[in-house]
Amino acid sequence: MDGKEFRLEVITPERQVIGEEAEFLVAPAWTGEVGILKDHAPQVAALKIGVMRFTVNGQTRHVAISGGVLEVTENKVMVLADTAEMGSEIDVERAKAAKQRAEERLRDRQDDINILRAQLALERALSRIKAYEAEIGAGYQKH
């Protein structure tokens, strides 16, 4: 560590996904992307479905999140996410199947289909695929 890090924790109802010293974070907030470095001012932001990226030891990592809250306090960033998966943990075939199902529901638009639910499912699937491709493209092995 060279003194440029802050504590990053990403927690879901099931587990702690990330707990390490990070150099940089970009998170998908409802107001736009939020970038965090050491000594950032205190902040709270609502997060939307998307890919969060962070740097540890000069290596950029990617995590798909499906919404939550980000809080910055005294060189600590706490993300409480509905769901979060490291890109290297994602079952990309399952994510692609979910994408296809959501696209079919939106295309067919039957009366008994909840359109908003299908749109959110599509967004989640796309963010999972994007996080997976970014991690694998950067040379991280699938877990």
C-alpha cells in the first residue's frame, strides 16, 4: 500500500462480496457515475443496476450490482447492494439465457407480462454479461 487507498466493502444480504483496500471506484448511481478516490468527501448515493469497477494494486476489477446504496465516510466506502457478483464469478450462459428470456417477453408483450419487470431483468442480465466480459477480457479466471 502506498497511502492512496481507502477501504471498500460490498455487502449483499447473503455475503460480503468485496472487503479490501482500493485505489479507485466508479459506481453506477441514479445521478450518473460516481468516482471515488482516497479522502473523498462524505457522500451517500443510490445505486442502480450496472457494473461497478474498482482498482486494487493497479488491477481493475468489475462487479455487477442490481441496485443499492453507497456511503463514503473517512476513507471507507460501504456498498449495500441488493445483489453483487464479481465478473469472474458470473455464469455467463445463465446470464445470456436470462437476457434472451427478457428480450422475448418485451418483444411479445403479452397482457400478463409485467413490462417493467422484464426491462429490469434485461438490465440485470446485460450488466452481468458486461462484468463477466470485462473480467475475462482483463485476464481474470472464472471462479
